[in-house]
Amino acid sequence: MSEIDPRISAPEPPEEAASSGTLIASIALKQRAGGIVVPVMTAVLAFLIGGAVVAATGHNPLLAYRDIFNGAGLNWIFHPTTNIANTAAYNLSQTLLQTTTLILTGLAVAFAFRCGMFNIGGQGQYFVGLIVANWVGYDFQHMAPLPHILLAIFAATLAGAFWAGIAGFLKATVGAHEVISTIMLNWIAIWVGEWLFGDGGPLQNAADKTIPISNDVAASAQLPVFWGVQALQGLDIGFFVAIAALVAFYLILNRTTLGYEVRAVGFNPEAAAYGGINVKKNLVRAMGISGAFAGLAGAIDMLGYLYHFGVSDIPASNVGFLGIAVALLGRNTAVGTGLGALLFGALLFGTTHGLSSSTIQPELAGNLTYIIQGLIVLFVGADVLILYVWNSRKRLRPQAKAMAA
Amino acid sequence: MSEWTQRLENPVSARLRDPAVSGYAGIVLGVFAGFLAIPPIEARTNTWPVLVGVVAVVLGIWTVTRGRRRLGWGAVAAGIIGAALGILATHSGTGNLEAVFNASLVAQTFAAATPLVFGALAGMFSERSGVVNIGLEGMMLMGAFWGVYGADKGGTWVVGLAVGMLSGGLLALVYAWFAIHLRADQIVGGTAVNFLALGITGYFFFQIYHGNYVPQGVSTIPNVHIPGLSSAGFLGPAIGNLNLLIWVGFATVIVSYIVIFKTPIGLRIRACGEHPRAADTVGINVFLVRYGCVVLSGLLAAAGGVYLSDGFGGGTFNDNMTEGRGFIALAAMIFGNWRPFGAFGAAVLFGFSSAVALRLQVYSASASTLFNVLPYVLTLIAVAGVIGRTVPPAADGKPYAKQ
């Protein structure tokens, strides 16, 4: 017997049956569809269901989505201007600021995925990056800007790599599941952050000991802003760092021996080991690089526009978790992650600070983002469902033709 | 007859040399080393905690050399931690110590542990049947909001508990369909469940209550007054006035143990988690068992959530109310090695550490953080296999395809 579920395959012709069941068939279909259909349909389906929730609670979904679109500054494309006084231009700059972070946290998840691991600890690695960038950015006063920025970024990236590397090391040496260890490392990072920035903590603001907030990084460590005004949280050059990271991700994975080994281990560890690849070394290495992306995200955020971080900001931040949705929607590729980050960056800013709407309040829209995010992750995890919907469309077509004739 | 001869051939001295005895003795002594410095004993010098801690470590090492590695390292860790805590405690004032360690700490420990107990048992049922459930956090959050909603609109906490548990069960059913029928990656699916629950509860909380708090006077889950105990010195404040769901939680642990290990249903559940193909061969409906366990998991996790909002919280809700308790519950289940009593013990330990952390906040932020981090560090050590390897069910997380 093949792997096909007999109940599904029995009434259908073999060709159709294969596409709704076996893995090989589903991959073949994905290739036929160009690889873009499934992510796009996933997003469309998630937005449709999200719209249904909005409609069911008495709001007009079309108006709500239009306002979110404008809130994210995406209407900028209809009248492009670089004048930041224009609302659309300002909103777009803020969306791109979020996109920058999400590209990096998305790459963190994607890189581990390509090695067959699920790095759910992007949030913790991001926090570790934030903390170290803040420490280096504040404590190392009187440095020239360029070395200061480079030192802070390097230290934070290394810290992120180390934090994820723990999970990689535990997986390689004792076989501890990376999902469990990264979840634990997340919460350790969160509590350590609360302690460091909290009342009486070592990194708490020196000026006012009553508020649990960190010091501001020195001016020499702040990234230059190229679109907008620094005081109004303009778009900093970290955006280009993120774009460079996308290119680096592609080159490392597809053009280097390291990337080849990482992908080989991701495809099939046993086969990779048989082919002479050191699987354990690659697990640690891939996890380290994955954490480096997340740590870099923390550094870019801290030096780019946050400058300081408070205890109350910790639970509000979930860019590390959003990175999971970004990477999954982007099918763990460089281009896909970039596009996924833009979508979620737009959702993140367009549903909260950027939103001015009489249809839907930011509190509702912000939670709508979580619903859409959850649905996208749910559907991406189940290709079979999306493929089934895609197939039934094909199946309906001959019937429609027959009816028309 | 043979049992008697065995006992005669195995005198007390020989049984004392059994490494298991020395291991457990080491753990007890380690815990005792920490307790020496806190009320009611309150040793004021370092000597006693250190001395007892060292004895615990020695016993632990001896146990390790006799082959019981897990138990031995446990005793070593207990000795070191106990001695360290003892030294820390002798350096603080007795007044502060009495304010932190008293009978009501026991009540607070159980209060903090109850959501974890329900969550850990929920995770255990799901994973014993072979479905990883990292969506516990989301299912708990659903229970927290819809529980208080049901209590508010339905007028009584009974309705609240029912509605809350159903909401968790419903979310679990959706997850089960994706994880079992569509064979989606279970980690990805669980992550999605957490996002979905965060969005759904936040959205409807604002939609229904317009960003305000849940109105005052919602029917809450009552406490159980034990009449005879209220006058008894220690037990009165400790367990004389606990919430009903805390007792239900204790009972659920015992029932879960019996169901999992002593009934045919439990055997089927475990078979599906260890070797689904073999279970299928002998006529067990793997899909049905897994669906049942995942939905039960949602119901239980949501019960923990209802306790949080309508029991412990006194009929309130706020965005993301569970604050990671689902993940601590997951940790407790792993730390308890996928067993009901193990999970219960871990949940109480983690509840204790967060109750202590809450009380220490006033005196020392760093010590408070230490106790907050403890569950995660201990679980990390446990999965790393330093104190014995934790062993998940063999088919945990692997979707099953019928042949």
C-alpha cells in the first residue's frame, strides 16, 4: 500500500488523489505553482477570515483594511514624496523601521529552519542584543562614532549568537530539543532584562532611580537617520544593514560551503553525516548564525531609534515571535523573508500608531494583527489545506466550462 | 514465605547501603539545609546550613558512584542550593524572613501552582498521545477571558467555568485538526494557537468591554473554608481557605495518574504516543485517541486559565493575562518527566519559586529575579540531561499517517 489515505484516494482518479495526499506530489504541485501561490493564498485566506471577524463584530472590513493600508503609509505610492511632513511619507518611514527589525528576526528563524531546527527563541536573542547594545552604547563613552557603532553592533550580534548557540550546543551534545531550550532561554533573557533595567538594577537610568528604564545610548553610538528627523524617530541606516543581511543570508546559504552543509543537514542529517558532513558542528554553527541575526536586530533597534529600554517595554515587544510568521510566510528564503517583513511591518505600524480611523480603533486593529498572524502561521504549517483549496479551484474549472458549454 | 526470607537476608544495614536511600536522604538533607536558616528554626550562623549541605553533597556523590546518577546529581544540586540559600538567609534580618516565609506562603504557593498544575496535566495528556502542545499558553488565555465573560453574562461562576473550558477545548479542536488530520508541523501549529488566542481574547475584550475593566461583582469561584482548621496554628492560614479549583487541581492529578497508568484508556493513550503503528495494528483508533487527548488538553489548560481570572484574579481580565504561565506549565511537564505526580511536584516547586519571588520584590530585586528565573533554569538543566535525561514519548510530535 502506498502512503495515500484510502478513504481520500478511492473515489478520485489517481492523478488528483496524489496531489491531496503524498508529500512528493504536494512538492511537485508547489513547483508547478511557482512556489508563490501557497504563501499568497495563505495571506489572502488569513485576511479574509480576519475581515470576517471584523464584519461579525459590526465594523466594515473594507474600510478597516483601507485605513490600515493608509496607516502603514502604503498609500505613499500614489503620491510619492520625500517630505516627511506628509503623513503617508512619515507612516511609510515608520513601517520601514518595523520592517528592518522584522527582516532580521525573520532571517534568524529562517536560517535555523534551513538547518532543520525551529528557533523559537528569537525574542530572547533579540533582548540579549538590545541589552548588550545598550550597555556598550552607554558605558563606552567618548568613542569616535564609527568604532563605537561597530563595537556595539559586533558585541550585540555576538551575544545573540552566544544565546542561541547554547541551544545549538545542547542539541548537538545531549540532544536537547531546541524548541524547549530556546523557550527557556527566552524567559531567562526576559527576567534578566527586567532585573538589569529594573529598580536598582545595574543598567537602570543613573539620573532617576524611581523609573525602571535604562540609560540612553551615547550620541556617538546612535545610527544616522537618512529619512526624516532623528527627534521624530526617522528611518536610520539600519534599514540598509537589514537589506545587506538579506543578501548575506542568500549568499551564505547558496554560495558557500557552510551554507551547503547547513542545507544538507536540514534536508537529511543521516545522509549528510554519511556524506562526510559534521552534523553536530553544523547544528551549533547554524544556531549561532541564527542568533546573530536576532542579536543584530536588537542592536539596530537600540542604536537606530529606541536608544533606551524600559521594563514596561519588555512584555509589549514581540518582534522575535513575529519573525516566525515572517520566515514561514517567506518560505525561509531571502526574498520571501523581505516581503513577509514588509507585510508584517505594515500591519504592525498600520494597526497601532499609524492608524487614524473612524471604523476600527487601534486596540481592535492591533489585536486583529495577532489574529491574522496566527492564521497565517496556522495555514503555512498546513500546506495540504492550501493545496486542497487550490486543487478544488482546478477541479471546479472543468465543471464551469461544461456548464458554460 | 519467600518474601519473609528475602527480608531476613536483606537486613536493615544492607538496605541502608542501597543507593536509592542515600540519594533521597541527600535530597531531603539539601532541602533541610535551606530550611535551617528560615522560620521556624532560624539558625543564625552559616555553620549549620553549610554542614548539612556538605553532608547532602557527599551522599549525592556516593550515590552517583553507585550508579544512580540522576538521584545522586539531584542530591548534589539540592545540597548546594540549600546551603547557598541558607547562607543568604542568615544574612537577612529575622523580621524580614518571617514576613517572607510564613504559613500564608503555602497558600500562595498553591495559588500560583494551580494554573501550572492544570497546564502541565493538559500538556501531559496531549503529549502522551503523541501530539506536542506548545499552544498551552493560548488555550489557558482563552479560558481566562471567556471564563470571566461567561461568569459575567451567565451570572454564575459555574457558567464561567463551563464557557471558559469550552473555549479552550474549541481552540484545541482546531489545533487537533491541523496537527492530526492535516499533519501540520506541531510546533508551528502550537505557535499559531498562541498568536490566535492573544488576538481573539484581546479583540473581544476590547469589543465587549470597550477597553474598560470587567464590571465589579462578577460571580467568582468560591474558596473552601475548612471549619476545624481555621483555629489550628499553621494549617489554618496554609490550607484552611483555599480556592475550590485548587482542590479540584489536586484531585485531577490523582485522577490523571489513575487514568494514564491504571486503566485500558491510559494504556491506549500511551500506546499512541509510543508506537502509533503498533497501536493501529491492534485496533486502536489513533486519530480518535489523539483528538480526544488534545481536546482534553484544551479543556484542562483553559480550566487553569479560568482559575487565573475568575478564581485567583477575583473576576478580572487584562490583555495577555497568562503572561507565560502556559510555558512554565510546559516546563513543569517536561521537568516532571511526562508523569502526573512529577508534573505536580514541578508545578508546586515552580509555584513556590514565583510566590517567593513576589514576596522578595520588596526586599531585593536581584533575589526576586533569581526565583523568577529558577523554573526556566531548572528545566534547561533537566533537558540538558545533567540531572538525569528527561524522556518524552517516542512518537511525540510525529504526525501519524495510516497505511
